[in-house]
Amino acid sequence: MSRPQRLIELLAALQARRRTTAEALAGELGVSARTVLRDVRALVDAGIPVFTERGKYGGISLLPGDQVDLSKLTTGEADLLRAVGLDLDRARRLGGEAEARSALRKLTSRRSAPPARDGLPLALTDVLAIDNRPWFEDAEPLPDVAGLVRDLRTARRLRIGYRRSGTAAVRDSVVDPYGLAQRGGRWYLVADRDRKPRMFALSRLRYWTLLDAERRLRPGADLAGTVRELSEALENRRHVLVTARLDAYCLDMARRVLGARFRTASDPGEDGRVEITVAYDQLDGVRQLLQFSDHIEVVAPEPARELVHRLATRIARTHTHRPPGHPLTT
């Protein structure tokens, strides 16, 4: 069950029982109690009157009075909330901002939440700000996401024009689409091509055409399962382990930049450097380490060290000082 679907189910459970516990909701929704509490926080942040109380007789409940009523939602509003949850930005991308705002107005109580009961003057949501968007947005424009969603809901095949990362050519393909997925702040078209699952970044999707044929998906496959399958395959595809020595004060930046590729780090040595290991699915991935310039030295394997040497030599040659009057001097 996706998080947007889970939020709707959580609201339905609270509406039916008025008061329950995180453990009971966790068992019903098939997630951990910690996940339930994160979902409750998301509802509170959206202005929906849900609150928690500590103690033996505490729990999670809707604010008495103006209760949330899911029956007020239209079919379109409920369907949209199940798809995007409470994220108005995602709804806007899908062309459903008006419906999403209408749904939130219906679910949001006009009454204010009760004062905090743990003796503190500020509520938890007053001192926490959570934003799941990436730091740097994709600079490339997206296609008409709302139009693509409408076409995907016809359950028909697509002919797409797609540019792979690192190439200029656009390849024409026929795919059997599952739908769209968002991960790390970026949108992807998830589809089978030649009966194999693929994720196509929408920022590199140049065009699509709806074909007059029903989609033919792999037996038993669905959108959520295919996204999980592709994500796990991508994160586990690491065949080249690179060892490098890095200035210790760059370690935080390395963890942030390298992400899941970062594997281990030693304690700092007397020279102020740490030994790190980084995993790539191919040797050429070591190019990423060039951004650390003279703060890093690739130690092993030898082919990776040789590649960095060749690349550094080319960079040095490209940036060699040109005397005045040189044809390439501006």
C-alpha cells in the first residue's frame, strides 16, 4: 500500500473508531508504529484535526466536534488523494490542484487543535519543518504530466521518444506502461519494453503517442511492485569497489554527494585523511570522484587510478594557459 493510499485508510479507521493506538493502526495497515506516527504528523501539517495523547488512556483520535467525513469527497477527489496524498505540488503536476484543494477544505476542521498536554507551550509541529523535495530541482522542463496521466488511464500501449542519459539521440520505442512514479523529487514513467521493466525519466521523455492496442503487462506485475523491483536492482548493482584517500573534513560532503554509493570510511590518520570505499556498477563511474579535485587520491583498483590519471591529464591540457593572440583566446 502506498503512502497516499495509507493516509486515506488511516483517516477512515479514525473516523470509524474515533480513538485508537499507533500499534493497532500499524497492524491494520501493515506498517510500523513509527510509520503511523509519521503519517499522523503529515495529516496534522495539512490541517486535518488529528491529535495524539500520551499515557495509559491516550491514543490517536480525531478532534471532537467538526469531524472529518470522507463521504463528503467526490469520487475524483478521493481518487486523487489516494494517488498523491496531501501533496499539492504533485496534484498540480497531474492537473488536479483544484480537486486536491477542494478535498483538503472538506477534510480540514474549522476549529483549532487543543492545547499541548505535555506541559510545553509549543506543539511539536510548531518546531519541526519537514520538506521532502530535493535541494536542487531538475532544470529540464517536464512534459505535460497531466496529459500523460490521462493517457495512462486508458490502459493502452504507448510509442515514446526517449533520450538516454549521456546521449543526444532520441530512441523510438513501443512500451506497455504501468504508470508514473516519483522518487527523489523526480518523475519517471514505469513501463515494460520488450517484456522487461524500465524506468524512463520524464525530463528526457521527448514525446509519446497513444496506440490503439491494450497494454500487455507481465503476469502478476503491477506499478508498486515494479517500482520496488527496479529500485532494488539499481541500488544493488555495484560491481566495482573503489578505494580512495580523502581529506577528513570532506567526509560529510562525500556522504551527501555519493549517497548509496558510499560504503565505508576509516578513522582519520595522522595525515588528516580517511580511507573510503565507493561502489560503482562500472569503472567509468569513478569520474564522479573528480569533483573532489586535490582533496582525494584514488588508490585501487589500478584501472580506476589509471582512468583518473588520464582524465586529469586531459583536463590539465584543456586548461593550459594560452598566450595572447592564441586562436582560442577570447
